[in-house]
Amino acid sequence: MTSKNDVRPTDRISALRLQQSLKMARSAHAYVRGSTVQFYDWLESQKRGSLPEGPAVWICGDCHAGNLGPVAALDGRVAIQIRDLDQTVIGNPAHDIIRLALSLATASRGSNLPGVTTAHIMEQVIEGYQASLRQDTDALDDAPKAVRFTVKRSIARSWKHLAKERLFDTRPTIPLGSKFWSLTEGERNDIHVLFKRPALLHLATSLRSRDDDAKVEVLDAAYWMKGCSSLGLKRYAVLLGIGSGKKRGWALMDVKEATAAAAPRYTGEKMPKDQAQRVVAGAMHLSPHLGKRMAAGIIREKPVFIRELLPQDLKIEIEQLSVPGAMKAARFLAGVVGKAHARQMDDATRMKWAAELERHRSKTLDAPSWLWSSVVALIGRHETAYLEHCRRYATQQSPA
């Protein structure tokens, strides 16, 4: 089904650039989420030794609060885990802590909370993260209302919810329009070839309600305009029909190009050379629910990683926070990140890393000075860049 809002393949870059600019102009919090390169540039500018160097584990690399949320496992269980692993590398876990703290701090400022709240957010981030290293993570009942509500919604969702949200209908088609755009003939052919591979057939039938030998058919596909940090990368939505007759079901697959991670990695650590395989490997370590639902492939000679979107997969939206809500969100979400790191460490490594995080504590602020100074510097840098971005956006939108 076509639409006047459909974008031709030759016009994708300009349309994506406009959408990215609009999203990042909406708020400082949105700008932080979409400006990962600035964060990495800042990390590169830091003197060696100014940040603690943690054990070599897989990190998210872009660990802002919007990249955490409920994720469903193959057997239907739901847990809050990291949802976006494009930048995953074997690196310094301190980078994930700083990135999460920065996103929570900007959300707090965007909610017009007092500046002292930012200081207390830093305290709660470290407390929640260290609790996870002690394997003493908070229960869902201790999470803020927004998190508990999102999990409750997640568990109650079905394919109909996903179809109406993503496809606007439960019929087996992808409607072209503002989100889904036309494919070239070559892209469509490559997608059909991709989903004939045994690994992709297995991925499509891996959910517990599907037969292992069920027929898998590509019903429809489209370019997917999604997110604002993947400008120019290939991304496709693929609708599959699985099985036949009364057992016929559908699956919506997310196919995304993988490129070299901009996140700093530890030198000497072995990671897959194929960028899509790197993403899948990182997901297996950090977010097992998601990693077991992913596979790597090739489209148009570009590495891509593929996952099935499930109704239970949701992002946690942190827009307006109260002071108690900010404290709970900081502690709980830092615990989620800490748990993802800790599952890769043995007991001795966890204890050593926990002790390292205790260093440089202030007598008046129960958060390490390196975390406080890092977040303060980053807030200033991002606020300046955000306002400059808004100025450019307003200039572009003004009538000549």
C-alpha cells in the first residue's frame, strides 16, 4: 500500500537528515540521545588515569536511559535489559556508567528539578551499580512508577498491539508512508535471499509456539525510518509469514546495518571482525534475552544484524521526573547496567572493580569525583551544542 508520504530511495538521505535534526531539536535530553559521537570525542580527550579503568567486559557503548527497557526471551519471560547494542565493544565499564548518568542528569534538568537533584542522581547511580556487583539488585517493586508501568504494559501486549503500533493494521502488509519507505528491486531481492539462509530460518521459527520445520515466507518489506543516530545506514522492516493453515503466524523482523563502533575499546581484546557478528556477540553477553533472538547476515554487501521484534520489547521513556522518581530511576537503571557487566565477571573481578569504584569518594557527596566532574563537563558541552543545533535548525526552518 503506497502513500503520498512515501520517500523514494534516491531521497532517503535528505529526508533522514531532516528527521534527525527535528528529533534532536526537541529537547536537551533528546539531543544527548542522538549525539553519541560528541560523547566519544569527550572520552578521547580525557587524560589517561582520569577515569577508573575497569575490567575488560562487553559494554553497551551508548548506554543512555532510552536504550534500556523490557525485553522478551524466547520462552516468553520478560526482563529489563539493554535494548540497543550497535556500539557494543569490549571496553571500560566506567564509560557506560558515565553515559547513563549523563542521560539521567539531562532528563532531570529537563524536568526542571533542582540542581542538587543532579548530585543525588550521581549518588544513586553508583549505589545501584555497586549493589549489582554485590549481586544485591533492587526488585521491580523498587523501580519508579514509569518503569513498573512499562513492564506491566509489556507483559500484557500481543501481536495485535505490535501490528497496530508498527504497521497500523493486523493485516500482513507494511504500509508505505512516514515511517516505511519504498525499496529498490535489488534491496527486495537481497532480503528474499537473506531469509532463505538456515540461520535466519531458525531465527524465525525459534519462538516456543512455532514448529522448527515451519515454512517461512517473506510477505513484505520496506526501508524503515527509525531512530536518529543511524543516518544513512540501511535499515529494513521485513514481515514474515510462518507456518500454514490455522497455524499460520507472522513475525516482524528488524534488519539493521552494522558499522564500526565509535565507542572506545580496549586494545588487545579479541572481538569479531564482522561488525554484525560483533553486535550479536555483545548482545549475548549484555542482554541474553535479546542476544538469543539475533543473527548476523549480509545485504547489499553490507553486514546487518537481524532480530525479531516482539510485542513485549519496549523502551523506558523518561521525560518528566519527580525528585523521588529521579532517585529511583537512577538506582534501578544503574543496577540493570551493573548486572549486565557483572554477569561477565568472576567473584574476584567483581570485588576488585567494586573497590576501584569506591576510590575518590567525597566527604560531602557520596559519589566518586570522577563521575561528578565527568557529568558536569558533559552537561555543559552538550547544552552548548544543543543550543547551537537549535539555532541552526531554526535558521533552516525560517522562511527566506
